[in-house]
Amino acid sequence: MDEVEAGYCDGTYESSEVDKLLGTDLWLPLKRFGVEQKNKIRGVDDASANLLNSTSSRSERLSISSVDRIVATTREWTAILKAPTRLGAWALDELKAYRQIPIDPEQRHLAVVAVVDPNIDSKGQSRPRTRYFIMNGHCFG
């Protein structure tokens, strides 16, 4: 719910509400699970289990220590190649795991996250149900 308050996602929704908000029922949720890191739980959105990760690839990986070095390296490549070159995207270790990088509105159907709500009633009985969040920023996982 902290991510909803920060504006990184909208929710919680039932699946029928997601259909209506996205204008389609052609979406596939990402499972969210927690990983303990530095004495806290970090949410991970699993885009490998539903095969979403396999829809993209990168042919090269470059590790650079700062944004300034990324810009300098990109300029150098452009000068060396002296031709229009299609450069892909790069990943940075951003604050809040990429959440602040916006998603193209046309791709929000690829950024629905599912979590299990234990839904404990007043008698202490658990009636679990799946709840959904629609990401506004990039998922992590």
C-alpha cells in the first residue's frame, strides 16, 4: 500500500475492475513476493513465471559506475560509429527499484501485479483472495 500512496501503482482491484480500467481482459498478472534484504522485506514482481521476461532480450550488457559515464560512453559510441545506430535501453540501480520510471499507458496491461490478501475476518478466519495493482512505474523483478 506504500507504493499506492507514493503513486507507483493504483489499486487494489478485483480482476473485473482491472478489465474495466484497462479496457481489455488481455492482461497477465505478475506474482509479487517478498525477499528479505537488509532486515526488511523487498517486494519483487515475478515477470519470469508468466514468461513476460522472455519477450525481451539484450545482446550486450555494460556496467558503468554513474549516469555521467553512461552519457559519455553513449556519445563516444555515436562518434565512433558515425552512423545512425539504434541504441537500446539501459538499467540503472534506481531509487525504489525503477518505480519512478513511468510505463507507457499502452503497456499497462503488461504491468498488473497480483498479491494474496489473507482477508482475515472478525472471527480470525482467513478467506484469502487475489487482489491486483496496476503499475504506473516499472516493476522490479
